[in-house]
Amino acid sequence: MSDNLTLPAQQGSTGASTEALLKVEGLTKHFPIYGGFPIKRKVGAVQAVDNVDLTVGVGESVGLVGESGCGKSTTGRLITRLLEPTGGRIEYAGQDITHAKRKQLAPVRSEIQMIFQDPYSSLNPRQTVGTIIKSPMEVNGINPAGGREKRVRELLELVGLNPEHYNRFPHEFSGGQRQRIGVARALALNPKLIVADEPVSALDVSIQAQVVNLLQKVQDELGIAFLFIAHDLAVVRHFSQRVAVMYLGKVVEVGDRDSIYNRPRHPYTHALLSAVPEVAMDDETENRERIRLAGDVPSPISPPSGCRFRTRCWKAQDKCATEEPPLLQIGGNTEGHLTACHFPEDPSTEARSEDVVMDPALKAMENDGNVSKS
Ligand SMILES: Nc1ncnc2c1ncn2[C@@H]1O[C@H](COP(=O)(O)OP(=O)(O)OP(=O)(O)O)[C@@H](O)[C@H]1O
Ligand code: SF4
Ligand SMILES: [Mg+2]
């Protein structure tokens, strides 16, 4: 590989494109666990991300959703190269950046930016807003026309903040305003891809929509692609053209937003959707049945054999314990809608007729009358 990666010419702000900007194949991150005394040895690994395939097109927004601990942030940190992958390949703008070294990564680093969940801890409290937003330009030696301060003031205006607040400190801003500062910092280097890790989860519900709208504006006007990480399908619904659903380190379903929300095939996607009743996009799905996502996610140190979802799946059969279901375009799925399940749900939006409890142990307790169904 050459010392510096060459990048394609800047794309116009034309919205989503089918051209892949980011292509991730077989991405894997296993965090080693060490034990033993007096000599420490590797005794296991947290299989945080396991064989994940994902693409994000130029100017496209892809949502990555799933329960806490399923590996969303680790995926984001691998893509932004804050973590070194255990396996797999990351291709950005046609270049393999999987193990690119610091110098080789330099031109890419400015194009891939991250927005973090917590707008309080992600901003240095001792630095002014101007210094915070300016610092990526300084680190990367970027000198915009008119100077860095002018550029910072433009960015403050773009994200809906007063440019006169250049010299203020983060504590003088509300949570929503701080996240706007985080967005301005991410925009400072004209990125082509932003990995937004739960960018609104820490904000009041009333403020969440404002920040999502800001990100939408950024995507529309600047043509920036997004990997939008969230545990809440309702947030992703308005922002992402495609959605990938993760469970215990694996992508279990991915597809166009309409396909995923209206014709989900994987039982886990059904469960996630049912937890957000108003998320249904068609009127006919208004009566979607609630599925209670009972039980804990199994440990990623020793995930279940076969299908990782089988310990909580009401459709599980013997095959699910022995064969891992591949992520495929199964019969009935629209183009690009992939599902990893041996016994998928029908591609209909009909709600099931009987109550579904996801955890077989809880179901047994309910049958014994030990647990209330409310
Ligand atoms: N540095 C680390 N060392 C060991 N295990 C880790 C490390 N970082 C994350 N993990 C583990 O990897 C798994 C995935 O974590 P990750 O933070 O990616 O999940 P997440 O989907 O982002 O969860 P949340 O919704 O809570 O943010 C978890 O079991 C977590 O404990
Ligand atoms: S493969 Fe089996 S256990 Fe996994 S989601 Fe499908 S039916 Fe459930
Ligand atoms: Mg996370």
C-alpha cells in the first residue's frame, strides 16, 4: 500500500447514491479476556462484533439499531479506526483502510468524523467553543479561506447557534446546544461520512427532534453520508434510508427503511418494532401486536450456538441451535432486504393473533401463573 491514500473527487450534494462510500466485510472485534495467576493468559474473548457486512452509499444515511451491548458503538469505533479490528475488511472510497497506519490514514481521517452520545463529556470544559470547533482544523493543518475563526463562526450559524458565542464555554450551553457544538466540530473538516453514535439519546425528548432535524439538514444540504447508531427504531425511521438491525454482535436484518418497518422478516426486528407502537408506517400496521422483549441478552463471551437469538426466539427449532442462519435475500424480500433466519416471519404486516412472549422461561412462568401478563 502507498503511504497516502488517494481519494476520489468530492461528490455534489445530490443526496443518496448507490455508489458505496463505505464497505465493511466480515468486520470482527473480539476483546481478549485475560486471567490466571501469576502468569496472565488469554482465557476468552468478548465477541463484541462478529462478521458484520455493511455498506453506506455516498450521501446515504444508514441506521444501525439494536439493544444495549449488541456491538453498535464498537462497530462505529472500528469504522472510524478508533479500534483495531480482529478480522474483516473496511473499505472507504475504494481504499482498504482496515489496517492503514497513521500516516496512510491521514487523508481519510478528516473525511470520516464521529458524533458522540454524551454532549457533556465529549466537549472539553476548559476550552471555548471556538477552540473546540477549530481544533480539528489545527490538527489537520487546514486553513480555510478567510481564516479558521471565520469558518468556526459560519459553522456555528449552520448548526443554529449564535456566532457571537465563539468565546463561551460548554457549560454555558444546554444539552441540545452542546450537541450542536459537537455537530459543528464534526463538520469542521468537510467530512463525507459521519458516524453518529446515539447522538440524541442523552437529550430531552423535546430536544431530540431538533437535533435530528439539524442532522437531516446537514445530510440534505451537504450530501454527507451517515451511519446513525441508535437503540430506538423511532429515531432512525425519519432519518435513515436503510436500516441494519444488530443482535449480539451480528447484523440479523438489513434493508430499505420501508421494507424493514413494514415487512420485517426477522423475529428480533418484529420485537424491536413492536416495542415502538407508533413506528408502523402504514395505517394497516397500527394494530401491530406488542412483543415483550423479556430476558437478558446472552453474554457475548459465550454466545448461543447457531442463531444467537435462539434463546429468546419464540420460533426457534433444533436447526437454530446447530446452524447459523446466513444473511440472505430470502423469498418474499424486496431487493437489498437481507434476513438471517431459518424460519422467518411472513412478509405481511398482519399482527400475530396470539400474545407472544419472547423469553421461553418467562412464558413457562406465566403458564404456571407466577408472572402477571400486564
Ligand atoms: N474495550 C472493551 N473491552 C472489553 N469489552 C468491551 C469493550 N468495549 C465494549 N465491550 C463489550 O462489547 C460489547 C458491545 O459493546 P458496545 O459498546 O459496542 O455495545 P452498544 O451496542 O454500543 O451498547 P449501548 O447501546 O449500551 O451503547 C459489550 O458486551 C461490551 O461490554
Ligand atoms: S434462526 Fe431460528 S432462532 Fe434464529 S431468529 Fe430465526 S427462528 Fe428464531
Ligand atoms: Mg453504544
